[in-house]
Amino acid sequence: MADVLTPEEILRKTRALMPGVLEDLKSLVRYPSVAFPGYPAEPVHAAAAATAALLKRYGLPDARLVDIPGGYPAVYGGIPAPPGAPTVLLYAHYDVQPARQEDGWDHDPWDPVEKDGRLYGRGAADNKSGILIIAAALKLFDGKPPVGVKVFVEGEEETTSHLPAFVAAHPAFFRCDLFCVADTGNIAVGDPVLTTTLRGEVSCIIEVRTLDHAVHSGSFGGPAPDALVALIRILATLHDPQGNVAVKGLRSSPPGTAEYPEEAFRQNAGVLPGVDLAGTGTVGSRLWTQPSVTVIGIDAPSVSGSSNILIPRASAKVSMRIAPDADPRRELQILTGHLRAAVPWNALVDIRAESGSPGFLCPAGGPGIAAAQRALETAFGKPAREKGTGGSIPLMQVFHEAVPEAEFILWGAEDDARSFIHGPNESVDTGELERFIVAQCLLLQGMGNRE
């Protein structure tokens, strides 16, 4: 059995590491590692190499680049388990969302700034903080953790990923007892939660046609059907007057033990004063376990380019978040059926499926979950609750299918209140980062020193 560090020793060692951790996080943020098509490839490859070098320095001597066919490389390394100890796979990603200062940043998004206890820069939270959580935990154990460790840092989490095919072809890379994914976060800084559910996502494009060409709205308006008006009428049926999803037959899941305070949600989402929230029920249930429908794009004449004509053709992209345990194919079928049933005036409609990915339910009741809850309670000084996440991480289901017996822990330093992931002025709370490093160490120790 490995030597057991007390929580006080772990905290002391973590605090001693934090100045170097923050400097290394700043170094990673400086790489504009945007893996989207059309962006330069060189910074992505450079960030991958820098991640491998950082992990080597922190205690993962065989950290190396792994080619992902068709995509950007991953970073992988491992430390064998001591006799009888389990193996934990630690996941993060080094690619990031695009960012431009003119989009609303207070400074250059690739030049990290530390201010008022937060580190600002694209990727500071999502998800280069996760890389440092993993690295610092290895450093605290001097590269000899009490469990087997596999580290996998992806380079295409934010874009179309080529990793699922790699996982299916190389399941041995991912064989473990517990996946620990450092790519979510707390609702508020200092209030620990485990993310136990993720919603899935489906989308489709609906095109409505009513005329074979545009005609004058004065000469033909009235009896001639306008395709844009028909599309608007269809889309208006997706919600009831309170804003609840009105598509019958969609699945909902039960909520977790955490709740999202309404005032905190309004502030974090930027809801304007006096504007009501959509839907009924608790904020947490609406956000984490019930479906939501959004129209994310419409092809129609712009206001500046408008003229007095009837629109012959209009289209929209409809995206729907689905319950964590819902079947994407079933939910998409229900959505498209609803849209078809709502078509007015026998307009011609074409609906094309665009995407579909399942949600995820973390397996409950295992030793990893219990160890994570104890680790969070010790690191944060209060009991951890459970919550969902409204977004999707399709890779979780891929991992589960490859290693069906493994447990999952989803946590991280990306707080909902001020991290602003994917938006301008993304940042990570440095105290939150420290607490999750402590929690990561306590989790590994708890898994490795079980009776």
C-alpha cells in the first residue's frame, strides 16, 4: 500500500506548486489551438507537443503523441498500477474554441491575464485547466500514484472528433476501472458538485416551399401562401405559451440533488431585467434532464435586403437537447413528426436529419463515486451534491461502450458563474483550480488505499 498523505499535506504541497501551475497554464493558453477546419494547424500541433512535454515534467515519463487517423494527435501516457490497485484514466482536451478580441474580449484572448483571483484567456478553463489538474496531481505523488494511471488528452473535443473510431479500434488504450473527466465544473465557485448526467443532442433542417418563384406582395399577397410565414407557424408550435417544449412524447429524466438558483441562473445566462425565464418547473430540471428546443439558424431575406415580395422558400435548423437516457433516433423521429404535422396550407416540406448524439448517465453506486464525493467534501469543506449538465460530451458514451464496467467521474474548474467558456473573457478561478487539484489527489489516494 502506498504511503498515505494527509489532506493537510496534500493542500500544503498543492499550494507550493500553484505558482508554477499557473505559469504553465498561461503557457498553454498562449497556443491558439483551434482545431476547427480552416484554422491554422501549426498551433494545434504545437499545443499537443507542449502538453506532452508538460506532462513529462510533472511525472508522466512516457507521455507521447498518438496519431488519430484523420484528425489531430492526442497525448497519451501511463503509469502501471501497484499490485491489486485499480487503474484510473484521466481525460482532458487541449483544443479550444475560436476567439477574437473584437468579439468582446477585454484583452487579447491568447495573452493570459491574471486579475482578481482569476486567470483570463481562451482555454484557461475549457479545458487547459483540466490538463493542469491532471499534471499537478501526478506531481504531488512524485510520479508514483497509489493507483494505475492512464492520461489521455484529446485534440478535437470542440470540433468534429475522429476519436470515437480510434477508441473502437484500440479499446486496450482505454481499459480502466474509472474514467475521471476534468471537463465540467461547479455551478458556483466553492460549492462542489459531481456531474452525473449529460443531455444528448439531435438536429434537423426543415425547408418549406410554397411558390415556384417570388411574387409581388401587393399583387398576390393574401391568397398566395408565403413560405417564411408557413415556417414561422411551424416553429411556433415547438413551445407552449409558457415556453415549455410542446413536442409530445419526448423523454424526461429525474433531476439530481443539486438545484440551480434562479437568480444565479439569470445572471449567468445574461437574461435581461424583466424578461421571464422560459418554461415551468425547477431551473435544474429544465436545464439538465428535460428536452429543450432551439432554432439556431434561419435562411430568409435579411431586413436590410428585404423587399415587397412573398417568399417562395425558407428553411431553419432546429436543435434539440434530449434527456440523458433518451434514444437520439427516437427523439429525432418524434421531432420531425411534430414538424410535419404542423405544416399549414399543404406547403411542401423537406426535413433532413443533421446530427444525433446520446446523452449520458454516470453509473451510480460504485467505489469511485464514493471516493470522489469524499474527496470533494474534504477539498471544499462541504458535502458534494449531484447535478446534470445541459450540454453534451458524446465521447462519454463511446468510452462506456468500450469499457462497460468502468465508473465515471465528471468534474473540473469550469464554474458556471464566471468561467464564460466558449465566450469572451473566459477565465478560471485560481482557488477553484487549486481545490480540484487537491480533490484529484484525494480521489487517486482514496481509490488506491481501499480496504
